[in-house]
Amino acid sequence: MRILVLSFYYSPDLCAGSFRTSALVSELSKLENVSLDIVTTMPNRYASFGAKAEKYEQVGSNVNVTRVELPNHNSGMLDQSKAFYSYYRTVKNHVKTECYDLVFATSSRLFTAFLGAQIARSKSIPLYLDIRDIFIDTLNDVLPSMIARLSLPILKQIEKVTFNRASHINLVSKGFEEYFRSRFICESYTFFSNGIDTEFLRDPQGCGKPGSEDVISKVNKPIEILYAGNIGEGQGLHGIVAGLAARLGKGYKIKVLGDGGRKRQLVESLENSNNVELLPPVSRTELVKHYESSDILFLHLNDYPAFEKVLPSKIFEYAAVGKPILAGVSGFSAKFISEEVDNAAVFKPKDVQEAVAALSKLQLNYTNRASFVNKYTRKNIMKEMANSIVSLECRK
């Protein structure tokens, strides 16, 4: 069985899509009589973080990776559109004469899914889509109204063509279910969520790092709050960090580790802040060290209706580390954290007063979240998803 895997991001890139696809490929490659042709991009998630990778790579006997060179780009929509068009054109050319049994595409911005749908249709083979975000829902919130009115009707048609072509759709968040079932004819769904990678499993049971660090000691040192991840419109850090830092004062230090399209706005908002430190993206090995040295892990999504349906991958790695979690989220994410993650406090996005009140509820100590870790270990989730993909081809 030969599977074409389409993912705009792949190892060693630093983002949720890369981590997810890399883990899935690892599990698929272990299955009998499965070969994988992965077409992705050269590492490009952050302009400020360089990672080297081969353009062509063979892993074991049954995995071939092709990485597409992209034009230089940052996080703007025009740059991203140019980058995707380059990927789209190269992939179409790459697969033109190839034979596959199934197309798997993972997508947060719709167009990788659209590309997968086109290829599956042209080759008359099944299409398995893994959807990490509702692109149109998000754009409807973040685009200027004039641009939205012009572009959304076209994008909705692309969305309809794409998802109606799918043989099966996996949704990473249960919050997406109503949106998809009410709009598209596909009736085959699964809900394999994001999960916890081995880098964040700090002991053999995957329960964090207990011992001398169980109780956080803060003698003459500020309490350190860490945010690690993308700094974009979706995270809305430029609307919360400065106000939170001012309200907490010198007894706290906020570290923001990452990069993205709203970093400039964040920097501008922090002009009068003296207890916030901005750091560039780092490797996952270094990231774990930052997690372990912090006191509270911080998560935030902007206050847009679209984000009430999502389930950020960051929740899973934060929870695995065992540190207290302060989360400015709403909707499905807020419900998930409240029900599933111990020693985590939720507040309304961009609400500084609620954030401070939520922070006061946290226990500044290590929290054993063994049951959560056992339930959401990425390897186990991806093993089930790999079997789901292979079974789809068998049912065609």
C-alpha cells in the first residue's frame, strides 16, 4: 500500500503540524506492506529559527521525504500565499506520474487539504483529511470586512469541494464536529486529537519531574510565567501580556518564547514594561529546559468566536510537564482544560482582571497528571490513527 502524505510542515520544523505529522509517519512506517511518499517543505515556520534538512531523504526502507524549497517569506498573508503556491505547483508536478493507493493530507489553512482533494480526484483514490483548524471560520474573524466579503465566497466554494471529496475526515477538536456535519456530505469522522510527545514525558511513567522540584521555592526571586509558541493574531498576546505584567508587578516575570506575525505589535505594547522578557524560538530540547525552570505556563487565544471551537496542541505538552497552567481561552478549550487538567485555571481572553483572579487559584507546585498523560500520549493516539488510515484504503 503506497500512501502520499501531504503536510506543509514536517520535522525538523517547529510547529504543531510538524510534530503531529512526524509522529503519525513514525507509526504508519511500522505497519506491514505500507510505503510512504511524504511531500513537505524545507523548514520555514519561523524566519528567526533556522533548521537544516535534506531536500530528499530516505528513512528506513519505506519512507521517502521530499522537501520543497520555498521563496523567502515571513508571516504575512501575501507571503504565505506565495509560499503555498510554490508548494502547490511543485507537489502537482512531483506526483503527476506517480501511483498511489491513498492520499493523506493534514491541514490547518485549507489549501493543503484542497491540494490533496485535487490529487485524489485526478487519481481516483481515497482521500483521508486531518483537519487542525477551520480556516474560513478564523478568516471571518481576523480579515478586514471588505476583504472578507470579497474572498470568503470563493474560499467557501473551495472548502465545499475539498471536504465533499474526502472519504474520511479526522478532526483534532470535537468542537469542530457541528460545523462539518452540518455543511458537508462526508459521513466518516474520527477525532484523534493532538497529544503529548516523548520529549515532554519527564519520567518512565510520563508524569512530569517529581522530586526536589515538587515544591517551587521562590526566595527573593520573582515568580516566572512562561508562554512558548506562536506570536500571531490567533494568540492575541499583544492584547494581554502588557496589561497582565503591569497588574502583577515586580513579584512576577513573564517570558514570551517564540515568533510570529504579531511580534512587532507585542514589542510595541511592551514599551513601558520592565518585567517581560522576549526570547526567540528554540529547539524542543531547550524548550523542555525552559518549561522546567518556569513556575507557571501561560496559554492564550484571542477573543474571536472561531477560537471557541479549537483545542490547542500546547495544552497537551504544558499538562505533561506538571507545572501550573494559566489559560486565557473560551469555548471548547476552556471546557476541556476545566474537565481534564488538574491545577489549571481558565480566564476570559484579554481580561486582565480575570487573569489575575485565576492565577491566584493555582497551586505553585508540581502536579502529577498521570491519568491525563496516559490518555493523551501522542504515540498511542497516532498508532490508532495510522490503523484508521490503512483501514480506509481497505474499505474502498
